[in-house]
Amino acid sequence: MARLAKIARRTFLIGSAAIAGGVAFGYYRYRKEPPNPLLNGLAPGEAAITPYVRIDAKGVTLITPRADKGQGSYSIQAHLLAEELDVDPHAVRIDPGPPSPVYFNTRIMDDSLPFATIDDGFLARGARGGGEVLSRLLGMQITGGSSTVPDGYHKLRMAGAVARETLKEAAARRSGVSPSQLKTKDGQVILPDGKSVTYAELAVEAAQLALTTDVTLRPEQEWRYIGKSMRRIDIPAKSTGTQRYGIDIRLDRMVYATVRANPGMGGTIKQYDASTAEKMRGVKKIVPVKDGVGVIADNTWRAFQAAGAIKIEWNDPPYPANSSGMWKVLESSFSKDLQDSRFRNDGDVEKALTAASNPIEAEYRTPYLAHAPLEPMNAVVLYTKERLDIWTGTQIPLFLQVHAAKLAGLPEDKVHVHAQPIGGSFGARLDDTYALQAIELAIAMEGVPVKMTWSREENMAHDYPRPMQFSRARGTVRDGKVESMSIDIAGQSMGASWFNRLQAPVPPGPDATSVNGVWDQPFAIPNYRVTGYRAEEMVPVSPWRSVGASGNGFHHASFLDELIHAAGADPMSELIRLCNHETSKAVLQTLRDISGWKGSRMDNGRARGVALALSFGVPMAQVVEVSDTPQGISIDRVYAVCNVGRVLDPINFEAQVQGGIIWGLGHAMNCELTYDNFAPVQTNYHAFEGMRFHQAPEIIVKGLQLGTEVRGIGEPPFRLRHRRSRTPFLHSQESVCANCL
């Protein structure tokens, strides 16, 4: 634990830079410090902004580089910095900062590499180290994978501590008092006589000093924020309707635009006739864009109307035209030449299956799913031959900067990405197609800001979805226990599709995300095998909340439950018996206790089911209680227990778990993307509904704090089961048929 309190210089290097009366502090991993991205172009009197803390005559600015999509990312980053810097997060400025390799995410690759999240042993640490090196070398400034808290927990506190101690050194030199006799509070250094000097007053002097890097992080008993319920910094604005998102940006002389691209993603445009659209009121210009055509007008609605009036002929994309053909691709993918991985192969599965007189078999399907955030894709772009400015919500600002520079023919340092708060993403903003389209339109309107917004229909059609997956499972039971379990999974490679669009190297080796949530589960089944098969590329796909585990968690937990039911065992007891991961076992035992588990069947037409899934290093177990009513199955109550190592903000932690559960149940009940003529049939929320208030259950959440690894909570609560036919019955991973009804 000593390494958590005191960080050695050789492990963490702190860099600083100062200009014209400002001082900045940052944290860097590795010996070669990336260049400070904000030193260029500063006017006299401006302070230099370095990675995480800026102090100038106006006060303190905290840099929070991980995107806020509604999950409270800006707030938790600010509180981590403030914990050591001794400032009130509500009394300082918050800035997401610029695109820069400085902000590489140390933990973003964890879930893409085998073994990285299964535990804290040698293999896990090695995999995480390899992922961190890759992230560093590629400058992976990415928000996703429940990595904001694991990535920032130490580095942001360290940056705050270095800033605090350097400011104390400046105050010591001014006053002649030893730094050890000084204290800090609310943005001030307190002298022994009770007098104080503000950080802003010390900025000029601190800028002249070498940073104090040999710092000790405060012990837990002195924390003001971490572990306590925090008042999120965005709540007042969101409660009063004054929060500004990317879609709210307004600039002088701005024009408005939209785009129609091939509804079959991956297809191109053959030809179009815009003669009618060109004559419509408010239309300023029709502009060809990649795989489609854009309309620029004097407001967004007129742009939408004109775009709909364009007659377009499309070239077909290279995959089946409808869902039935797509499922056939997956069904035919279980062949030796398409085998991609076998990360789990314990015991002798074939021997157990052959010896069984009646092995249990099942198939599971999870469909394509859209991210469907409330805020549609949008960007405001101002282009000149010397500079490009982009205002948009993005989870990949550095990739966007690189792609934009290439498209506009400008040096990267002339491309300025102004990251905005995001009105929901769930992974959608891990792509930048929409922003690149906006740049194409802005180039046609040089010197005039162009605001490009997708219609909801365009947003659904061009939402790179969660991959569809198909599993075949076989297993056996003996003497009232699960004896063997084999799951074969076929699906597209999300990683290959997404990394290719990012123009980044695809991680070598098998595609881990396709089988995450199955091969890495913490159960000691004597004969246990998981095989992944890589299907051919079809609809381009992308990360979607919980990534591979979103569907795989259902596949695995459902079949394991079917085996337990066939064995005649109590599902909770058998899961605990099989569990070979102490933290996961503690999660199950806690769940058993808080739910008052006494078996699956309850009285008065009620029942319950239980399941556990391990993903992103977090074991999440849930009990779901349901009732059989004349209107269908009612979901009455959900108990959820998980371990994240440390709960930083109990209120937001609970909100994230509850939101993930509602998200999962809503998608299981109401959502899927089906395809016809290469395009999604579901074009808006009327056909892609979330969970309604009256359907939402009571949700009881318990977070454990076991071990030393701090984990994120955005993805783990979410798992789903999707039924291809719509019925009143909900069948989710957490409420499996065999045990509930």
C-alpha cells in the first residue's frame, strides 16, 4: 500500500510550463515528457495551460480530459484533482483541455487484451502493462471502457498534490517560513500566523520554480471528497435547463446543414438529383460528401426538408440485404477455418459430452443494437485556409484532430477541437464520421461557421451498432452439479471494424471483445470450454455500452442457469459453489444476504432469478424479482451487488448502477435493429423504445470495496437478453426462465 501514498520519481514524472504570470502542473507517465499542447499562440498576460491544473490571475482551472456523456466524468475528475489541490470543485473553472498525447488513457486497452481484467495477478498486471504501453505509444486519448476512474484515480491526485506543494514552496520563499509549517485550504496557502495568500497571487512566483515532485498523497482519513457523496458540478445547470451541449453552440453568421449518406453503411452513392432541393426556401448550397450529399441552409429544419427532396441512387454495400441473411452468415461461421480463439479449455469437454446420455443444448442470439443517444450527432465547424475549429462532443478528440487535419489539408496544430459536454453516447461518440462530414461542408463555406446536425433517421441509419452474435452451447450435469459447459460464439470483430475507421493498428491476435463475458467468468466448472469464431464483416460496428459482455453475459449466464436447473440445484448455492474467485464469491454471498434469497420460487405468482457476470474487472451479481400478471411479466425489484475496489462517490455510483440496469432491461424488452434492403427498419424511437417509468423496478444497490484495484462502473451493471419476438415477457440475463417462471 505504500506505493499508493508515495509515488517515486522514476515512475511518475511531473512536467510544468509557465508563461506571462501563469503556472501549470501535469502528470506524465514514462520518462519522455510529451510536449505541452497549449503553449503555442499564447498572448501576453495569458497563463500556460498544462495537462491538469492551470493557475493564473483569474484563479484555478482544472483540466478534465475524459469526455462527459452524462455519467459525471467532469465532476469526478475535478474532485480527484481538488482532493489534493485543496480547492472547492464548485468554485473553480473546468476545461476538458485540448487533444494531446499527454492525455493518453492508461486503462483503455484493458478489455481488449486477454487476462487484463480477470484479477490482479501476474498475467493481469502484465496484460495491463502491455495495454498501457500501446495506449501511450498511440496517444490513445479516449473515453470509454469504464476507464475514467481507474485511469485518473492516481494521476489526477498526483497532479493536484504536485501543484499544492509547489505553491507552498512559492509561499515559503515569499514569507521565509518552511514549507512544512504551511497549510492549504480552499485555494489558499495558510501561514503559521493565520494569514493567507491565494494561489492566484502565488502563480507568478510558482512559475519560476522547479516543481516539487517528491510528494505524499494524503491518507484516506484526511479526504474531503473521495468516498463521500459528492454534489456533481453539472447538476445545477442540468436541473435548470442551462447546460450547454454541442448541439447548443451558436456562432455569428452561422449556417445550418445536414447530410444524407447511403443508408446501407459501407455503400457508396451512384448519383443524385438535387434540382428540386436547390430551389427550396432557405437552401444555400448542395455539397457532395463521402458516400452521400449534404445540404446547407439558413436553419436546420429547412436543411432536413431539402435533404429529403434529393433523389438519390445508391450502390449496395457488400453484405446481406436483410437480417435473415445476416443470421445465416453467423450460423455458417462455426467452422475450423473461422475459429479465432479458445481462451478457455479446462478439463475434457468432449469426453464429458460423449459420456452423457442426454446433454443439454441451447442457442442464444443477440441482435444489432443502436446507441440511439438523445442528442443526435452534430458538429459546428469553421474553416479557413489557415485554421480549422471544431466544436463537438467527442470521446476521441486526438483521433478527430488527426483525421480532420488530413481531410482539410492542414497541419495538426492548426486544427482546434473544442470538446463539448455530450447528451448521451453509450459509445456512439467513439466515431467521428459526423464531424468529418461537417468539415467537408465547412470547406465549401470557407470563413462561415457551419452547424451540421443529423436527423434522427440519419442517426439511426448511421449509428455504427453493437455487433449481432450467435452462440451454441452444450453441457452436462452429474450428481446434482454442473459437470461440463461448452459455448461457441460467432460474431463480427468489433475491434477490427472500429480500429480500421480510427486508422489505428488493430490489436494483434484473437479478438478478445468477441468472447469477453464468457471465457473470463470466475467459475470452476470441471470441463469448461469457450471458442470464438470470427464471422465475415457485415454492417460496420463499434463499441457499445459493455462491449462484448453486453450480450455475452446473457449467453453465458443463461446457459449456466439452464445447467443448474437441469441439475436440480439451487441457483444461488451452485453459483457460490462453482465460483473460484474470492471477490466474486463475496459479491454473491452479499447478494444472497441482502436479497433474502430462499430459492427461486416465491408466493403469489412471483419468482426470481440470479446471475453473475465479470467484466471490466468488476464482478456484478443481480437478483431480479418478477410477477406473473394478466398484462404480462412485471419486473418488481432488482438487487445488485458488485465490487469496484473503492466507491469514490456513493450517490453517483448508485445512479450508474441503476441507470445501467434500466438501460439493459429496456433494451431487452423493446430494442433491436433489423435490416431490410441494407438499412435498419427501426428509424426512430417509436420503434426503438427505452424502458418506461411505469415499467421500472425498485433497484437496491450495494457496492463492495475489496482489493487494491480501483475500477469503473459505467459498463458492468448492464447485461441484456433480447427476444426476437415481442411479447409481454421480459427475459434478461438476471431473470432466467428456468429459475423465474
